Amino acid sequence: MTIEFPPNTSIDRNALAVLAALPVFNDLDPGTLVAVADQLEWFCLPSGAILFEQGEVADSLYAVTSGALAAWRADAGGQSQMIGRIQRGETVGEGALLSGSLRTATVKSVRDTELVRFSKKAFDELVQVYPTAMLHVARLALLRLEQAQHAGHRRLTARSFAVLSNGPAADAQGFAQSLELALGRYGKTELFTRDSMTQHTSAWFNKIEARRDFVIFVADAVTSPWTRQCIGQADTLILLVNAGDEPMPLLDLALAGHELADSQQVELVIQHRRLVRPGVAKRWLAHCPASQHHHLRSVNDIHRLARLLTGNAIGLVLGGGGARGFAHIGVVRALREAGISIDLCGGTSIGAIMASGVAAEWTYAQLVERYRRTFVRRNPLGDYTLPLISLSAGRRVSRLLRGEVGDIDIEDLALPFFCVSADLVTSNMVVHRSGPLWKFLRASIAIPGILPPVFIDDQILVDGGAANRLPVDVMRGLGRGHVIGVDVGSETSLANCTDVDELSIFARLGLIRSGRAPNILQLLLSAGSISAKRVTAENREQSSIMLTPDLEGIDMLDWKAFDRAIEAGYRSTMERIDEIQEALTSEAISK
């Protein structure tokens, strides 16, 4: 749309067009926009320079016209964590125009960045003449406040990617072309190599990015000025390696003495011929530390990578709940049948075990057969022992888990995966993203009193449900996109039980068999999750969609209810499939 500005204005019309494209100003009428432009200060912030620091008095709003900023927030212990990026067309500090409060984060440039500054004094004067300007800024400030309260909902947006490879075998050019096509589903994308470039200045790079939603730079296979410039310009570095090659410190060689910015993400992409080769990811990660690694086998994996890089992925979080967790299998079946791609997954306790099968890309038939064999045909808690530490010795469940998943590491799973446990030493939740899969699954289901803890280094690990029965917050913290949570916990399974305090042992046994009184396993299961109920309630609110299958009549220890639980999960999910798809779509639009 062409904007008609008042005649005889002295403001540069290109500058006005830039302002009109900024969300904070784009609904202002031309006259108001000219008045705003007259009060703005335009300046350039060199890469690495601090715009403002946490704790300073806030007196201005800033808008990025080219380049990028990043924001860090320090916790009570003084540790700083990056909480977001501010890209071209975005603003920072809008709350200052309304309140003049202290800055809640430190913001600095991650590359040469052009900005405009709008002071609180200028804003206050403008509102006297154009009161509608207050409404636009207030709306934006409220939106940012909501995002801050749900920090995990905001993707740390990356728009520029640098592809570095360990040689011709990795085929960086072919990979980048495939990624360009996949990213094209989410915005205008352009690919650049050294040979296609005519200028190499930061300003030129910024102009290129201003015309595109995403830019991919293919670095040279050797250290060169072009490679270093690609690294300096990128929000995300993609380290592309061949699974059959010998691991090497790829990033150190490419940087060649240049420091990696602490705002940059590093993603390791491992190319396999067909199947994931166990152990390869662990060896490469030892040389190329990355925030996430990805296994690349087919075009489907390229599209998954594009979703993960742009914050359009779907993460599935499966909660704990004993035998009620079999419903997760039905949920997964329904999502797959509806064409809803699961890009990464995690869980707690029985949910962790089910999620590991999803991350391994087992088919529905494989999920049913393997888990029926493990939990129904063989009682995993059947090796009872003298209850000095627990009722079960734990050897049987360890053997069964190891038999189903083998000796692979979490890093070997086709999809990104995590599970959680609780450390009795520190009383903290522990998130497991690497290491022996079977061992950390065993830790995640080590219900205190029922199964022995898992001892690793200085940690004593027990069931993750003791700390976080539904780790939606962990998935949200990854910032990869939408989150589907599945809560199968039993909040009322012990309701309406009969008091057995004054009854004989035989009368107690009769009530337990009839289900009118809890047995010791049910009590231990329920007691172990009491402290996590508040966390679960908070985490449910962080999901894009929360699924709670109707599992009435299915107890947490009713392993024979395997088929009923699966059917309940499938039926409940199919009944809401339109709502699920609409929720995922609306969240994507609001990003």
C-alpha cells in the first residue's frame, strides 16, 4: 500500500517508509507518522556494543532498521541468559515510554546494527497532540509483557544461517539448496555463496537480509575471509558433517582465532546414508559443541530441520501416570493419522519411555508390540525383594528396558529427545539429553519406594514425576515452536477409598482386592507426585494444546488395561483433532 504523506514535509520519504513498516508505528496516520519521524534519532551501533544495561533507567524506545540485537537477563545469582533477539523491524524498550521504569535486561548488538531512538520526552510531547499514539505503544507493551510472563513461548528468532562443512563429501551446496526450498514455506529465502557475492560489507549484508525473511550463506570448506564473514553475519551456524568422516574440531578451525558471539546458535547436522549410525553424534559433539544436533537421512529430515530452525516445529510432551501412560500410544497414532508431524519429544516416567519410542520413529505396530511385551507379558515390577531400599529389586525393569532400546545413546535417536528425573541430593529436576538411553529411562521411572534409585556420579536419581510430572516448561525452553502436552496423571484414583485403620488384615486384603482401599504401590505412586502437582498445573498453561484422555476406571498399576488405555488415548485425541490443528495454526499466526 502506498502511503500519502502531507505535502512539503522535510522528512526523507524512505525514512518514513521504514517507520511505517515498524509494528509500533504502522497503524499511525501519515500526519502522526511525520510528527514521530521528526523526533527520531537515527544511529549505528557497531557489533558487540551495548545499547543499554539491566537496571538502568529506561528513557527511550529503540527500533531496529537493519542488523540485530540480543537481550540477556541476569538471575539472582548473577548468571546471564539470553532471552531473545531483536531483529529488523522489531522494537525494544516500549515499556519505557509508558513507565520510565528500570531496564529488565541488557541489550547489545550482535552485528553492525542501524537503529532509531524515540525518547520518552518526545513521546510525552507527541501524545499531547496525537493521543492515539499512546494506544499503539500500550498495545505493543502489553504484548511484550505477556511474552515475558510466558518466556518460553517466544522463539529466539533466527533469520540468517551460515553453513560450514567438513569437506566436499558433506555437499554443503546441495544441502543449502534443499534447506532453501524447505525454508521457503515460511518466508522469502535466498542462498548466497562466495562466488555469487559482489560486495562483502556488513551494510551490504544487512540490505540483503532486509529484502528476505531468511538468508543462507554457504561458507568455504576452508578457513577464509568469506568463511569468517559468514560466521559473523549469521544468527545460526549449521555445522554440516558426513557420518562416515573422522570427527574434527570444525568450528575452531573455521573461526581461526575469531570469537563466536554468545548470541549465536550452533546446530550440528549429521548426514547419514540411510540409518542413523550409533555413536557418531556423540563423537562429533565432543569436537563440535552444539545447542542441538540433527540426523539427516532424507528430504523429510530437511523439512523437520527447517521447522526447528524457524520455530515452527511441534514438540510432544508425555506425562507420567503409570499404566495410564499407555494412552500415549493412542495419542501418537491419532496425531500421525491426522498428518501432524512430531519433530521433537520428551517426557517423564512412563511418558519418557513412550516418548523414546516416538523419538526412535517406531511405527504404531512397533510401539504396541514392544510395550506390550515389556509391560503386559512380563511384569516389570515383579522381582520383589526385601524392602530395605524398595519393594522391587529393579533388575527386571532394567533388563527389559535395555532389551527394548539396546545400548544406544539419547544422541542416537532420530528425533531430539529429553527425559527428566529428580535428584535426591539437590532436590532438583535433572534433564537428560545425552548419555545411555536405557539408564536415564530407568532413572525417570525410579518411583521412590517401588524401584531403587539410579546412582550416577554424585547424583541419586528417582522418578521425574517427583519434580515435574509434565515437563512442558522444558520443551518450551527449547524455543522450537508449538508444544502438545498429554497429561494422563490420576488425580482421583484414590478418591472414595475406605478407611482401613481399625480393620483386620483379612478385611484390609478384601478391600484392597475390591479396589475400595489403596495398596502400598498405589500409595507410593501417588505420594511421589504430590510435590509436582503445582508444577504440573503451571505447565499445562504453557502448552499450545493440552490433551487429557478420558481414562476413568484405569488405575496407574493396571497393566492389563493396555489396549483400553491405547483406545482411550486415540479416541479422545481424534475427537479434538480439528481443535488441535486450529490451535497449532493460530499460534503460528500470532508469532
